[in-house]
Amino acid sequence: MTDVLPNGNLVIQGVRRVVSAGETQHVVLHGIVRSDDISPANTVASSNVADARVEFINEGSLTDAQKKGWLTKLYEKLRPY
């Protein structure tokens, strides 16, 4: 939980890190939940997360290798089609 709204709803953020083949992927969930939707096991069904947003952030040698170089970026700006 990152914040409590005036109406009692909770602003949440959760992060999961997955490491595989030299790559690290961070999956970040943002959303809003009602405190009534939190189960006794301290879980919330995904269907009860409002304004849900999921981010995937990749780091590692494979991600670095897929980045375009400065010459390619310049060429694409000069010749977009």
C-alpha cells in the first residue's frame, strides 16, 4: 500500500522480480483497491483492482543488445519512412 484515499480506498503497488538467462524483469502492478475486497489471507482478486496498470521493465545483456545505436537513431529521424 502506498496511500489511503479520502474515501478509504487503498492505492497499491506491487513488484515482482524474475531473473532468467542473464535478464532481470521487474513486473510492477499499480492500482486502487477497496479495503473490503482484501481477503483474510491478505490477498485481492485481480478483478477487484481498479485503474490497474502493469509495467514490465527489462534489464540485462539481451536488452542492451537490442537497443538501437546512435547512427541508427539518426538515420531513422532523417528517413522516417
